[in-house]
Amino acid sequence: MSLPKRIVLIGPMGAGKSTIGRMLAREMGYRFLDTDRIIEERCGANIPWIFDVEGEEGFRQRETAMLEELAAEPETVLATGGGAVMRPENHALLKKHSVVVYLRTSIEQQVERTRKDRNRPLLQNDDPEGVLRTLFAVRDPLYTELADIIMHTDRKSPRLVVRQLVNRINPKTPRQQRQVRKEGRNHV
Ligand code: S3P
């Protein structure tokens, strides 16, 4: 089984894309890239500032441009922002030469992991949980549709998630290979 050129992580805010992505990249010997962080570096400003000044639409344009630029990067694990699946034109960019992994996480976990965060403009309001629920209802079908692997992360340590992902992406033993054939694209 040949290794994918890229591993692209999709999923909601608080799914652990950056933490898991960084660990997975180290494990695979791939480079770790994060679209949000590169957008911030290029802009010389953080995401709340970009949303303030350019609006969400301005941010989404930068996000699409970044996905275009990174679509050909070899041997990378790419963490994407939770809303990257919202533009249909991003879908082919996410899937190009990639294994797409959906880190599926309960609303409770998302709330817990984003509670103290001030860098996510969509959650700076009176009802961040309500926002996360609404976004999940819209986006979960898109994440599911795009995913080659759906990885459930609740009640799993990042280390376990990474081990399960490595086994899925690069199964070494015959038993692992049989398991992957059996599961197909199924949930892990
Ligand atoms: C967003 C998620 C954020 C970031 C921006 C918008 C979203 O990324 O791209 O605040 O629309 O869900 P994370 O998923 O890494 O938090």
C-alpha cells in the first residue's frame, strides 16, 4: 500500500486538528502545516483581526487561496480550519492527492476545548455552544461526505488517535491490513 502524498485533517473547532496533526506528522516523518497559522503569518495579524477588518468573506478568500497553494505540497499533514468545507470550490482542493481524515468530536468536547479560547471570532458571543451546534448540523454532512477516514476522538487521548490513524494509513501487519479492508471508509 503506497503512502498518501498528504493527510488532510478536517473537522470542527476543538476537534484537536492541530494537536493531533502535529503528532501525526512527527510519527509519519511528514511536515506539519496549519492553514490558519500560515494565513496569520502571511497577514501579520491574527484571525480575529482578519474577521474584524475583512469580514468572514475576506478570511474565506484567504483560506481558499491557501488551500490552492498547499494542494501540491508533498509529505505533509495539513490541519484546516473548521469552515474550510463550506466553499464547494475547496472540496477538490482538500481531496487532491490526499487522505482526508474527519476528526469527529461531540459538541460537549468542542465546548470544553474551546471554552477559554479568544482566537475564534465565531465563538465570541453569548451562546458559543448554540453556535457550535448550528455549525455542526450544517457541516457534519460535508465533513462526512469528504472523509476517507472518520476518526472518533471523544474519550481518546491524542496519542491513541494518532496510533489508530497511523495503523489505518499505513497498515504494516497482515492483521492491520485485513482490518482496513474490512472497515473500508468506516468510522474508527
Ligand atoms: C473557523 C474555524 C477556525 C478558524 C476560523 C473559522 C470555522 O479554525 O479557521 O476561526 O469557521 O469553524 P479551527 O477549526 O482550527 O478552530
